[in-house]
Amino acid sequence: MIIAIDGPAGSGKSTVAKIVAGKLHFRYIDTGSMYRAVAWKSLLKNVDLSDEETVAEIARNVKIDLVPEEGGQSVFVDGENATNQLKQETISRAAAVVAAQPMIRKIMTKKQRELGNREDVVMDGRDIGTVVFPNAEKKFFLDAEPKERGRRRFDELKTKNQEADVDLVTIVEQVKQRDHEDRTRKIAPLRQADDAISIDTTHLDISQVVDQIMKEIGRVLHR
Ligand code: DC
């Protein structure tokens, strides 16, 4: 069974997807971290990100392991735990660049389908319900106002590092910029699937979103 959860950055999808996967005893697959892993590996190798052939070669060969752990997930890239590095803003920017390249998307989509065909999964990303698994049993599209999504990202950075040199206005602008890139790219843009259930999380807390999703999944499970 495939549960697809798509949405923009800061919509709450990864937090919610992790909890839903835990409740269902499904595997959680964070596809954003797969694009981040390719970006990180490319930067480590000093590859020009616009050199699609070389980045594709990296995408083809990189080994990405998503390892579930208490309260989250670790990402191992070619055996190295890169969880923290992958969350950095430079990698966010680089991931958006590689995610817009057709060759990279083709390779990552194939890897994601292999993962989903192996076991029951909750998969989150931008194109899971539209491209990767258009026949997913249940699809959700989470969204929230950009200001609120920026605030969440800001709080997350501050929680991790009190001294972090970040300001809310800049973060909101970064969120809007990334949305624009994700929604306007030619291939697999961020878009709600016609049959996805849309949830605006602006004024909801995590448990309310989880409850709503579990209720919908319950309908499929008990059919
Ligand atoms: O969800 P995230 O911020 O970790 O995603 C990182 C980047 O990868 C972001 O620019 C969107 C892109 N992405 C994508 O294009 N398709 C996916 N299925 C997942 C992420």
C-alpha cells in the first residue's frame, strides 16, 4: 500500500508522514532527502550542478539508505551519516537545482518506485501522487500560508541552534522562492493530484493533521 503525501516546504508533510508511518507500521520514505543526497554528493565532488550528465552519473551510483530511528530518520549517503549536512540551506538550494533536471528526476523516480514496490510505504515529496505513484491508494496534499511555513522553518533552525544567524523575513522569502522554483519547473512540478485530499495546515497542529489523515486511511483499510 502506498500513501502519498505531497506539499511545499514547511507544510508539515515530513513530520506528519513520519508519525503516520509509525502508526501504520509502514516504512517512511522522504524523497526530498534523496534529491538532497544527490546535491550534497555533487557539491562534495565539486561538480558544476548545471552539468546534468555528471550529476546524473552521481544520482545513478549513489547509495542512499533511509534508516528509521526514534523520533525520526537518519540518511546515509554512500555509508556516511549525512543527516545534518543535508538540512543545510546550501543543500536546500542545490537540491532545488538538481530536482529540476529531467535526467535526475527519471533516476530518482525509478529508485522511489523500487522502494515503494518492495513494501508498504508512506512517501512524501512533491510529485508522489502525480508522477511517482499516480495509483497510490491514498493521496494527500498539505499546504499552509507562506508566512506560517517560514515561521515553522525559522523555529526549527532556532531550536537546533539558538545562535543561528537567521531572520524571519529572509526565511519567508526563501520559502517563497523555493515554492516558485518547485511549482514552475517544467518536469514534475509541485501540484496537487486531482484525487488528492487537500489539507490546509496553517491553523492546525500536528496531531490534528495526523488525525485527519488517519481517519481517511482508515476508510481505505476497512473497505
Ligand atoms: O522536501 P525537501 O525540502 O527536503 O526537498 C528538497 C528539494 O527537492 C526541493 O527543492 C524539492 C525537491 N523535491 C522534488 O522535486 N521532488 C520530490 N519528490 C521531493 C523533493
